[in-house]
Amino acid sequence: MRTKLSMLFVVLLGLTLVLGACSANNNTGEQTASAADVQQNAGAKETIKISVGEDDYGARMLNYAAAFKALNAELVAEGKNVEVVEDILPAVGDDELVLQAQAGQWRDISMNSSLDIGWELDAGLIQPIDWLKDSEVFKTLPKNLWDIMEYQGHVYGAIQDMDASPLYINKTALKALGWSDADIKGLPDRVLKGDFTMDDMLNIATEAVEKKVTKYGLVSDGLDNISVQDINNQIMGFEPYDQEQSKVIFDKKGITDTYSFWKKGIDSGAITKDFAALEDVGFGYFVNGDVMFFIGGTGSYNNMKEAYGKSDKEFEDWFYANNTFSLIPAGIKGGKPGSLANPRLYYVSSKVDEKKMPYVQRIIELAMAPNLQMDHTIASGKLPVTRSGQEDPRFSESRFLNDVAYMLDYTKVRPPHLAYPSYLQQQIKGLEALMVKGATVEEAYALFEGNYKQGVEQDQVIFR
């Protein structure tokens, strides 16, 4: 079976041949793009077309539109006889993105997750944007978020939003299990100190199901979502990535411990075999009181509010009266709690030439204006990434956003390594075998190891 990695190497070779042929005809992709995207008639405005990849989650496309409008207003004020126009290209999957590039269709600015830096760079789709280091807009970006944008010594993406992955806790159910108000209030602090672990959480989830206090013990926002990877990383006690060696870590004990956790949850009834099918309905089940623990993103708060079906203030009052939340607990006593996120980054095409780059830069910066960050936060539930974005008055008016913002200091992202996507895919296949086929821990591990070793370059992984 051909992996995404090997496919990308083939595509990259194809790109080299195509571009080489174009160069031989003295008509490179860059020159063609410039001729098509920059038009000027005598006495008329110079028109510069910037293509952007569609991404309609939250307020992303509205923020693009506001950025283009603001840029053209600035150009008029500066006395420039230039108009910058937006060309929206439809959203496509990663494989199609590569195929379109092979055919000569590039997006000047696109969005993808932080996980995708490695393969997009390897496929020749993106270029460094180290000018971000001098950007006034990004000067108030926290250091741990800068780390997300950098890879192999360069900045390759401009972070657009950020979330965390809280453990949402049914406070009403805890009271039914005999917890006092003081016990419940102190739970998030116990998680911070490493006193309350993933195993403690699973035991409570099991108790809630056995005593019929809740129907479900543990639910997340999807089997393929980052919440499951967050659980696995916490059980292992480390991220399966060695940054210094730039290699993925395939750790037999860590993976076995992870599958043992899931097996225990399935056998006890705390985790149901239809876990994967609860992705779209889990929010409603939590609001109805049918779930003991729910792991999702900060945006899950908005999903729950939608399921609740009443005003923001009514939902906020209900939420805090009946629920609480914490970081994801550590895997062992004394360990560190965690949080995992899947932020979107702006990427700049490798085919953007020097003439267009200043306008591309200004579009990205204007789209990240503090008020526009907050517009996106309201629509998506994700957090503003700069300190100035969090100074928007609307941010301080949101109790939940203020209460959850501290989690950003504990939040990591998945590494942008070429061998990591396959790791995640095969890890989930082992987990599905546990849930659906009743596999043993040993069988799930063997499935994971066998599939992964067949489809990955061995020198990209530390097997231990």
C-alpha cells in the first residue's frame, strides 16, 4: 500500500519535471502567475490578484474579506494606484492540493493545520515566511505559539487560531456519586498538581455507568480527532516525537499502556463500543446529563450551547451550575496534565513572487487584527492567539473564555513530521480493533506495529 509520504515524493518529482519543462520554454510557473495576476493599463489602476484557499469555519472567510477591504483603503490613503482583489479557490483535501499544484494551480495564501508543515514543505507547496518575526501584529504572540509556527529553523506558517482540549465534567453526576461541593471545586487543582489521574477519571466514569447515574462514562468529539491523541499522549506520559533527532517515537510500553487503558474502559462499560459514532451527538448527550466526562476543544462549549438551545446567558448559567472542567489529567500520580490543539495556520505558496509578497504579507496581518481574531472566536469558540487579541472587550465579557485561557500554557500540537500522520492513522486502526472486533491489547499492538512498519521509512522513526 502506497503511503501519503511515498505519494508525495512521486508528486514532488512530477512537479520538478513539469516546472523544468516550463523553464525550458522560458515560461516558468512564477512568470505565468505574475502575468495573469498583475494587470495594468495606461492610466488605470494596477490590479493585483491574490488567491486564497476557502476555509469557511468560524469567521475565516469574513476576516479575509475585511483584510482585502482594509488593504485597499490603506493603499488609497498611501496614494498608491493599486487595487488588490481576492480570488477564492474552493477547499480541497490534501491529496487534491498536491495534484492541483502539479497541474500548476497554486493558492497564494491557504490554511491547513500545524500538523501539515512537514509534508507541504516536502511537496514544495510552501515557502518560509520569516518576515513574521518583525511583524507588529505578531509581537504579542506567546513564545509557545511561536514554536508551533517554526520548523527546521524557519517560520512556515502564521497561526490563525488556537484552542485547548478541556476535560468537561458533569458536576451534577459527581454530586449523585457523593462528591461534596468542596471536592468538586478542588478537582481542577488536583488535576494541575497531578493528584487526579486518567485512571482516577476512568474509575469514576465506570462508577457512574454502573450506578446508572449517567449512560456514558467517557465521550469525545470523535475517534479521529485530537482528543483521542490527547488521551494517548497523557497515558504514555510523553509526546511520541523526538524534536532534537526529528524522529517519531514508536514506544512499545507506551502504546501497550495506552491500549490497556482503552481496553479497561471498554470492558468496564465506561467506554462504549459505539464511541466513534458519538462524535456528532455527544454534545447533546452531555447537555442532557447522559455523559460523565467529555473531552473536546474549547469550541465544544459552543456546540453544547447550540444543543442547549437557549440564550448565551441562560446557557452560561446552566453550564456553570451543572458542570466544571479541567486540563486532561496525567497518566500517573505526580505527572503533568496536558492539552492538545489543532490550530490552523496561514501558509504562503512557494510560487508567490517578490512583487506580490508585500501584499500577501499585509493581507495575513490585516486578517489577524485583534477585532477580527475576536470575531472568529465568537463564531468558532477558538481563542485569540495574540495578547492584543485577548484585550478585545468582548473577550473579557466571556466567562468561559477567560476561565479556559490558562490552558494555552499547557497546550501542545501534533508534530509536523512526515512519519507522524501514518502513526496516528495506524494507532486508530488498533483502537478500532479493540472496540469493534474485541481484539486483545497484544493483538491491537501487533496490528499497529505491523501496519506502521510496512508504510513508513524506518530511519524516520525511533523504535524502542
